[in-house]
Amino acid sequence: MGAGKTSAGRYLAKQLNKDFYDTDEEIEKKTGVSLSWIFDLEGMTGYREREMKIIESMSSLSNIVLSTGGGCVESPEVRDILRHRGTVIYMEVSLQTQLNRLKRDKKRPLLQGENPQEVLIKLWEEREPFYEEIADFTVVTDNRSVRDVCEDILSWLRA
């Protein structure tokens, strides 16, 4: 969360002349309801099932840039799909930068509790090893513009 996946994905897609998709946006389009509503009604389990179906479907397309939710890597099946069907970029972000970028965000169900910092630390501890495991390339996004981050990614892709 707050690494800039969607912004960078849109920029990269434009630069690479590819179609851009965001899994959360696709879930909302397909269901006709907000992610918050899905979380309220179906919980994390329902959301993850929907997310996996979208990733399974979208990752079979060609000529796309796909931005996934940060927690999708918790599923071994999703990690396997991503690892084998595409190039995975890990957009690394520090806790402080996440907090700064997300402090006013009311759309992220996982951060609506009393202590968002505690939630982010726990999520990082759980997910970071998975990001490292499947990443083809890692780019740090702290204190950097979307353009600068994407120029690093594009340079790596061209090499």
C-alpha cells in the first residue's frame, strides 16, 4: 500500500504502449460495488478469492501492465501465477513513506482501525519475504517521482 503501484503501472503502460489494469479496479467493475463493501460483506477471504480469479484471468492476457493489490502475494497460487506469467516488479516503500502517503486515505479497509502504523508493520513483516521471492526487479519508491521510478524500471526492462 502506498508504494505507487497504480500510478507507476499507468505510466509504464503508456510508455510501453500496453493496456493497463488494476486488480482492485477490475474487482469493483466486475462486482459493481466498492472494495469496502466486499470487505464488509465477505471479509478478507471473499476479497482474496475474487482477487485470485481476477489475477488468474488478467495474467493470461498479453501486452498488459497489471497492478495487483499488495496482499495478493500471501497466496502461494497467486505467487506461482505471477512468477510464471509475467515480469514482477517489487516497488519497495518504507514504513514512514507509506504512513505519509496513506494518512488521509479512507478507502483502504485494512487501515481503518485504531493503529494504521501497527497494521503496516505487521503486513510488511508478513509480505516482504514473498515480494523478495517472486520479484524479477526491485525499485525503491521513497522520495521519488513516478517518472523517476518508472525510468529505473524501463532501463532495467531494456537491459
